[in-house]
Amino acid sequence: MENRFCVIGEKLGHTRSPQIHSEFFDIKGESGVYDVREIAREDIGSCRDLLLGYDGVNVTIPYKTDVIKNLDAISDEAKSIGAVNTVKRRGDKLEGYNSDPYGFSAMLKSRGINAAEKRACVLGYGGAAKSVVHALRELGADVTVVSRDPAKVNENAVRAIDYETLRLECEKGAKGYLLVNCTPVGMYPKEGVSPVGEEVIACFDALADIVYNPMYTEFLKLGAKLGKRCVGGLYMLVAQAMKSQSVWRDEEVDETATKKIFKKLSFRESLGGGDNIYLTGIMSCGKSTLGRLLAEALGREFVDMDAYIVEREGRTIPELFAEGEKTFRDAESRALYELSLGKGKIVATGGGCIKRAVNRDIMLLSGATVFVRRNIDKIIATADCGGRPLLADGADKLRGIYAARKSRYYAAAQAVLDNDGDEKEGLDKLMKILSQEGLKI
């Protein structure tokens, strides 16, 4: 008998939960039902029979607190947060859990952001913020909550300030590691606004936004502009769903499934939204050739990032490298940020663009990224070292460069293209990958 799950909420027209759980069933090779059940506010306190009709239920806003009156028990974590987003049926009993703290921690981990023993500021004090504060305290962070009404913040051993105090402290030189947006500011359809300005963001090393629509919020764009690490809420959404599955199944979270589903979902979101398509890979792997062919086939603008940098900076690549690799990488990051603000471009990145974590963040947030993978021996056999400062010692050096960067190419991309054939074969493969994941061709 197949498992039956659902999500309950007031308005669920745009929920992504069925898609996430359907992908999980496919990965596991299992069948399962995941329904969407909208419930009126006056009925949430008496929906026990509905909950008992499923093996497990996800609960979304605004019912994460009100659903508790239907339950027989809740976990210590959910009790501490005061909210439940996961209900498990065990016989004729209903148990409540909260998977949001796990989802938030997994989101940070996915980008290598470690807040342990570091200052973290949480913007907002709604239900989501309480889960984030719980997660950060579990991680060992020094947490400050920023609220319009700090007197209402009742978290033990957590400092609470208002937005003006935060701004003034930053103006005076206060620093922090992580800044988290737990407000709905910048969420669709009211995009293009940030809960804080550059003067505050500049004082932190990393930004996290629990908003996932859009993936690339104004808050994160300001962070990317200033060279900060940035992570968006889509990974948290997927990770908390996988935590729910682990609760329902009484087993450990499948982190491999989480990563696969996130990459697939973010790839589809970007393609469906007409975002940029980034092609990454080692030098001479065919990025520029494929990019031009793809742009022509789709009627889009093609951008070769190295050429864009030369035009923008007014200097050649060797001239920029002559001042040190950092000078070139700084110019590269500025160029990528500028391109990330647009849509619909086909961008062939430089071979080393993925070296910087902030660049990998930007590509994942602002577009669909394909790693163009080509046999390194084929590249070496035909590599032209002219104009490539990193290959001044000969093409064989490419093997070591590729080995050092390989894991980062995979980390930055949502899809991989094997490009060992001719141009036509490569383009056909690329078009197939894009069309399978939702690009209208």
C-alpha cells in the first residue's frame, strides 16, 4: 500500500511541496501520494480526522501553532519553538515536529557557511525567525534578533534590538559573521526591496535569506555586490521537506536526495523564469563555442565573460594578471555580479570563475549553470597557450589546474554536459538537457 502525505495551509496555490516530495519518491523508486489541502481558519482547530487520514502531514503558515491542539504529543524542539510543521501519524495518535531548524542548518552547510561561535543577526521575529534562532543557538552562534518591537522578543539569552540600533552599531564599526532575513520583505510579488541597506550588509561576511521566491532577492543582490557569501531559501525548503520524510519513515535524512532535488528544482526555476544560462568548465572545453551556438539557436544574447571583462576594465587579461591574479579575479567577480542582474543571457564564464565561493553563490542564485566537461587529454592535445597567463609553462599544467578545480565545477553547476564530440553533438546534448528540465525550445 502506498504512503499518503499532504500539506495543509490556508492558501496553497503556489506550493512547491508536491513537486519536492514527488522527486523524492522517484529517487527512492517508490510510489506515494502527496495531496494539497487548503483549510479555512475556523476549521484548523478541529481537523484531527483529516490529519489521521494521512501517514504524514506538512503544515505551513498560518497554522503552525493552531494545529497543535489536534495533536497528542509534540517534540521538545517543536515545543521550544512553539510551532509544528510536520505531523506524524503513529497508529491512532498524532505527533508534532518542526523540521525548519534542520532545513536552515542544512542550507548554511550546503554553502559552507559556519556560524559556530560567531555573531549572527536575525531580521524579524515571526514564526520562521524562531526556528532560525533555535537552529543558530544549536550551532553555537551568538544570536541577536532585530525586530521592530524588540520588547516582544522573549528568547532566553538572546539580545534583541531594533533596526535603527543595528544601523547605528554598523555605522560605528560593529561587525558580524551572518545576517539572516526572516521577514517577507523582497518576496514575490513585492520584489526589489531589502529589509536593510548596504551600510548594514557591509558589516557581515555572509547573508542567508529564507525567502525562495525569488531565489535571488534584493537582499542577496546587495550582498553579492559587496562580495559577501550568499544563500537563498530554496535549499532550506527542500531540506526541511526531506527532514519531514525522515520523521515519517523513522530513518536518517537522505542528504544525497536533498542535493539532487535542490539542483533539479533550482535548474527548472531558473530556466522557467528566463534567467541567465551559465556555462562553466576548464579552459578550451568548448564553453564559448557552445554558448554562441546556443544563443543563436535560442535567439538570445551571448556573453563571453573574458571579453566582457576586457571591455569593462580597458585592459587585456595578461595585463590584469600582471598586477596579480587577485586583480583579475576581482574584475571577474564584478563582471559576474553585473551580468547576474540581467536575464536571458547565455554566459560563457572563465575557467577559474568558480574558484571564488561568492561567484558560485551568484550563479546558483541567478541562473541555470551547466558544467561543460571535456576529456582533459583531448584539451591538452589542442590547447593554445597564447594569451592564457596560467598556461605560460605549457599545456600540461592544465591537468593540475583541472584537478584542483574539478570539485568546484560540480558544486557550482546543476547539470553536467559531456562535450567530447563535435560542435553539433555538443549543442544537441545541451539543448536536450535544457528542454528536459523545462526550457521552451
